[in-house]
Amino acid sequence: MNGNIKLMPLEDNDREQFILDNQEAFRYGAMEEFGLRDNHFEEDGEIISRNTIAESIEKGIAYRIVQNDSKVGGLVISVDGIKGELELLFVAPDCHSKGIGYAAWCEVEKMYPQVTIWETVTPYFETRNIHFYVNRCGFHIVEFFNSHHPDPREHHDFTRENSLDGMFRFVKNLG
């Protein structure tokens, strides 16, 4: 495991770069999967919109993932008693496959030992994320949201040409 990873609270003066870095990481994943023909964008060529990221930051607790004093990613969580939700987690594309995401997740679990149930979602096409959550972090896929089974907490227009086609919901039970 990558022992030199730290989670630092997101500073206001880094918020804009955090949003841009997050969008770059998600865009990279989609381009890796679909190439330039992708139609899975939320807004203006972005897989995840500025609004979605900003709302997550506002409602949750945002951290920068830092390695050797360099910002290499970020995450946003929300915690309510024993339940936690991983809203966002991203690692810079040039830092993939180095154990950074896993080390960051382990730090989250250490920082919030009272949380015994963690949840997250990821788009169906993010195979790297699916592998990461299930095979590395110990989450289980418990639901697949799509046009036949929409997420009751979200409004998705699956008829729109550029809408997401589906999202997996994951749960990790530590209790």
C-alpha cells in the first residue's frame, strides 16, 4: 500500500482546480472506454458536471489526496452517524495504478471508524471503478439503476440522448 498518501481538507482557493481535476479524471475514463465517439456527457463535453461536483462539495466533506506534497486526486464524502457515502473519488490519470486511490480509501476508513456502512455509485462503463470498489475496497454491487429501475433519490432522464445509461450502487458493510 502507498503509505505516503494524506487527505487534506479542500481549501477554498483550490476549489476550482479540484473541480477541473475531477472532470479531467472522469473524462479520461470515458475516453479510455469509448474514445471520441462518446455520448455519455452531462454537460459541454464533461462526464460529470461542474454543478454535480460543486453540490457534492457543498453538501459533503471534501479532501485533496496528497502524495509527497503534490495534489494527485480528491474525494468527497458525507457522514451521518454510522452511515457514510462516498460522493466522489478521483485520481489524476497520470497517477493511476499506483495504489493511490486505495490508500486514500483506507485513510477515509481510519478517519471515520464510526461508519460501518459505506455506499457509492459509479457509471456502468467505468470498469476501472467497478474493479476498484469491488476487488480492491471490498464493496458489493447491490443495485443497478437504469431506465427500468431508476434511482429514487435522483432524477435521470434516460430518454435524453446524452443521459447516463446506468449506474451501479455499491455498499460496504463493516459491521
